[in-house]
Amino acid sequence: MARFLAVYTMKPEDLAAFRSRPKSEQKAIDEVGLKAWEEWDKRNAAAIVATDVMVGKTKRVTKSGIADAQNQIAGFLIVEAADIAAAAALFLDHPHITIFPGDGIDVMPVVTGPPEE
């Protein structure tokens, strides 16, 4: 089976709007969302190659040096599927976009093979 990288995206302004809600509201959404995320993981366990990795603030390294940066990457996951359409379909009901303020999940093929054992 082919491997696909799924990148969770979230606009900085959507995260800021979520964080500006009352803490009790954030906590309620987190509780529902994390439970749904756990259920999604269980339903799709056979396809998941690498567990979710969520990321924080960004530093960008260029020829000019290191600076603070912003991007829309909130995390990523690697799955196996027959093709990219099947991989993308796994995420249609994902809590990142149905409960949390995520704006999308970009799915793309991994073009390097797994390490040889």
C-alpha cells in the first residue's frame, strides 16, 4: 500500500478566535473533540502508520538566519491507503475540521520508501 502524509492546517486567526473564547467553552470543545479524535483513530487504526504529531510555534531558517514565522501547519499524520482518493476519504469526518477550528487537511503521497530492515 502507498503511504500518504496528511497535514492538518489551521489559520492563525482561527486559532486566535478559538483561544479568545471563554476557557469553559474551549474546554468543552476540547473534551468533545479529543474524544471524537480518539474514536477516529480507532476506526482508522489499520491505515495509520505514524501517530499524530501536533506542532507549535515556528522558527524559519533561511540564508539570512533564524526568525519567527507563521504558517498554517498544526500537525501531521501518515496513513496507508490504496490511492490518494482513498487516503483523502479517511479524513472527511475528522475532528480537526468538524469540531476544532482546523480549516483543512492536506493529503499528499510520500515519495520515499520506508526504511529497509
